[in-house]
Amino acid sequence: MNKATLIELMAKTTKLPKTSCKNALEAFIGAIETSLKKNKSVVITGFGTFSVMKRKARVGVNPATGKKMQIPARKVPKFKPGKKLRELVG
């Protein structure tokens, strides 16, 4: 499912216009992005937790040349599904 399909499904389920659903989805995504930029987690009970994970610097191998290279430390987004979502899928 892509973003457009999700918006269509939201509009069909809620009987709201697609533009309203698109705005709501973009606001939801924007709120999560804003929180993650501030290193704050977003917890949606029953669904999951969006957080920022810190990856340590490490040594990697360039697959084209086979040479070792240093990969710097960085922050990456992480999603941990909640219990209800895990049970629903599994």
C-alpha cells in the first residue's frame, strides 16, 4: 500500500473528502517527524513507538573495491510495533 492508496482507504472508511484525509495524514507524519527531530519518541498505544536510535561508528567494506572504510556514527528512525499490532500480524 502506498500513500495514495492509504488516503483513499481513509476517505472510504471515514466518509470524509480525500483532501481532508490527505491533510490529516500529512499532519500525522509531520508531527512524528518533528518529534523525532527533537529526539523525542512518539508512543501510540496499541500500535507502536517511533523513536530515534543511535548507531555507533563502525568499519565497513566497500563492495566494489573490497577496501575497508570508516562508517560514521549517526541517528536513524526506528519503529517498534506494539503488542496489539504484533498479535494482529502474527
